[in-house]
Amino acid sequence: MNDITLLIVDDHPVVRDGLRGMFAAEGSGFRVLGEAPDGVRGVALALELDPDVVLMDLRMPGGGGVDAIAELAQRGARARVLVLTTYDTDTDTLPAIEAGATGYLLKDAPREELFAAVRAAAEGRTVLSPAVASRLVTAVRTPAAAGTALSAREGEILALVAKGTANRAIAAELFISEATVKTHLTHIYAKLAVNDRAAAVAQAYDRGILGNP
């Protein structure tokens, strides 16, 4: 049986080194062909090296994972993409799966779970971490309208975003931390099925959440 060949795409050198060492130490059927620090280089290497599986991080300066997954699918790459990231929010998981990822695993997964996921991905089987699987099931089962209702606090924050208020200023005005503002924004993006502030505001106006612009 031939080794499963891998390409590692992650912007952190320590993570890439750790993964490479992990698969090399396993010595039972894995071979790392190369590494890339961002999605753009990852696509180029995947097309050049033709690995069986691409381990893809999502949020990377210079080229994110979702765009890379979509481009690989568009260009007919043979490689299966297994997302390996620290993020499991709806705004990360759903776009990655929709773009064509075969699987989605979190970086805190045990080593054996990662190895099993890579083997499954190489065979074309879908692999999802329990947390991600739960989110996807909820997204499928919940009617679209039910998940879009913003809380009172989220409405306040979105209204300030519509005025062009920065996160720090929003935090000061509402007497909450900037981290809390970012968390609320993540929830808002998920509920409105968008990825940034401008799209959230546009979607909110379109749905009548913010009234007239």
C-alpha cells in the first residue's frame, strides 16, 4: 500500500514543523511532500505536487483557506482538503465545507484522531470534529429565519457599526470589552450569513433590521 502524501498549509512555522515531525515519526503510511505559509502558495504547491490530502488552516495572512479550497475545487485538483484550524464558528465552518473541504478538524484533536481523519479524507470520506458536526446539523435543522434574530445587544452593536464606529469606540460606549464586541460581531456575521462589517450592515438594511439607511 502506497504512502498517503500530504501538503501542509499553515502560516505558523512551528505548527508546520510539528505536523511534519508528527507524520514523519508515525512511519506508517504518511509522507509530507511540502509546506506552504498561505492559501495562495498552498494552491500553487497542491497543483504542482499533487498530494492526496492538503491539511489547510483557514485564517492566514496573504491568502485564506476558504478561497484556496474553492480555487482548488475550481481547478479540478485531485487532492482532498482537510481543514485543520482552531476556529469552529459558523462563519468559518460553513464556508469551508461549502467551498469543497472534505473534512474539518480542530487543532486540539488527539494525534490518532488526526491520523484517522487524514486516512479517511484520502479515501474521500467526510470527517468532521464533533463540535463542527453539531454546528452543521444545527444549521441544517434550523429554519433560516429562526437563526437570524439578533439580540438587543447585537442590535445595538450593529447600529453603531452602521455609523462607522470602530470596535474600541463601541466597547467604550457600551461599557464592554473590545473582545466582547468582537464576539458579538462573530455572532452577528453568523446570523446574517456574512463575513465582514460592510456586508453585515448591507444585509441588515436589506432585511429591515436597521430600518432605512
